[in-house]
Amino acid sequence: MSESLNSPLSYRDAGVDIDAGDALVERIKPLAKRTLRPEVISGIGGFAALVEIGKRFSEPVLVSGTDGVGTKLKLAFELNRHDSVGIDLVAMSVNDILVQGAEPLFFLDYFACGHLDVDIASSVISGIAKGCEESGCALIGGETAEMPGMYPQGEYDLAGFAVGIAEKSKLVNGQSIVAGDVVIGLASSGPHSNGYSLIRKIVERSGLGWHELFPGEHYPGMTLGDVLMRPTALYVKPILSLMKSVTVKGMAHITGGGLVDNIPRVLTDGLQAEIDSSSWQRPAVFNWLQQVGQVKEDEMHRVFNCGIGFVVIVSPQDKQSTLDQLANQGVKASPIGIIKERHQDQPATVVI
């Protein structure tokens, strides 16, 4: 029977549940409260959040970054596991602004779906809050958009952005890097949030299910989904601590494009990073992906981080101090290369 043309319509009839949105906001408030910093004047619930810069900086510079999670979300949908992609979302932005030497101040997210499931959305945002808490960044607001017909049932999209602050004179821009400086790589937790379109094709080729145990003995008791859903590592606190005693000349967050494309972003013309791929142990997940997908070595280094999620460049005399300080903070790091002079016809990064 067709709907009467005279019956009253509501937003709920059109697929949008305002009450669910209100319920989600109430669940978010205590999560956001745990992330607050002294600079936050007002946060969740208003039309806009207020943050003061404070007086710690004589020449404060705001540093911003934005990103999403990409097709790793497809895996979250497949596994019905939503509590870690929020960490990925935060990490992708705060690690980016950290490259400039910035301390993250605050984060905002955008959660869009066709139908708002409060439990799923709360799980996602709890991950966002956890990522903010672990990086010392305040979750001050965001947007939840319920848009019927825009997304398949059970799916959603995520985006977010972070704003950080740095003293202008202490910004890290790579300008002081010279030939002979050392490239130190910080271990990744896995593929982070990059290369998942290729990963999904490789898993499909393997014939394995996401809930099957990962092949071999490298990840005991962990399923394929467990290994590939590991959230992106957060490097904020150990790097900010390192910068207090070591002159960090340059940094790179190893995301899409891998070591090959990301390190050159902090090098001046005439410099090349020579990376020795035998200087760190590549995690087994990357070896498995390469073997099953028959992925060429140069493609591996263009798509994946291959076990190195973040890079710092320091003077040779600061190498050991850098390694020691990172180790003391529980960060696995190793010298992975050296900066050399580059001729015009040479690439900016060489992996040997």
C-alpha cells in the first residue's frame, strides 16, 4: 500500500535519526574530556570549540594536517571491528604535523554514514579519543553526518584534522641537513593505513579468510585480520622528548609512497638519502604480502613502509644518543641510511 500523500513526514521517515545523533554526542563527551589540555576553553557540544595558544611560545606557529584512513575501513567493515581505525585516523594527521616539530594541540573528526549506528560510531570515536590521549592532543569536536542513500548499509567514512603548535625558531624543515648525516628509522606496527587496496587483492589471491591464523610462526595466535588491523604507531611523545636534547635536522612520516617518496620531501636539492634495506628486519607481514602478491621489490618500497614508519635525520655525533633515547622510551629504532650529495640525474632516495 502506497504512503498517503496527506500523512505527515519527519526527518526519521527520511532516514535521519536526530535522537541517535544526540545520544552519540552524550557518549562522546566523557571520551573527549579525558583528552583535554589546559589550552582548551570550550569543546564538545557547541557550534565551535575554543583553544587559546597560551604564553609558552614567543613566536608561535600553527601547523595543520588532515587525512583519512582509506580502504583499511573495508577491513573494519568485514571484521566488524571499529575500535582501532580511530587511532589510525589520529596517527595519520598528528604524525604528519610532528614532522615539522609541532606539538599537537587539538583534533577534530568527520564521521559520515548512511544510517547512524550509535554503538559503531561510539567504538570508532573511542579509538579517536585513545589516539588523541596517547599523543597529548585534545579531541575538541567534530561532525557526525547521517546521509541516507550515500553509503552502503553498515559502512561509513572517516576524515580528521589536527592542529599543532611550534616555536618559529625551532621548526624542523630539513634546511640544515648535509651530506654525512644519518637516517634513523623508527619501527612501524605494520602497514599502518597505506596500501590496503593492494593488500585486499593479495588476501583475495591467497584464498585465506580474515579470521584464519596468519601463516607461519611470526604472529602466534593472531589471525590475518588481527595482523592487518594493527593501528598506526603514534610517534608524537617519543619524538617531542627526543627534540629536547638532540638537534633533529629533518623528519619524515612514511605513508603512501614509502621511504622512496617521503624522505625526499624533507631534503634540499643536491642531497640524496641512501637507504640500506638490510639494516632492519622487515616484519613478516610484508614478506608474506610480497610473496603471495608477487610484488616487485621497488613496488614494495613505493607502496608500503616495509617496517619503517617514521624517520629522523641527525648529525653523526647525535646518532647513538638518538638511538639510546628512543630505546629508553620503548621505541625500536635503527640507523638505516646516510645522506649523500646528489647529481642532477640521480634520484633523491636510493634503496640498496
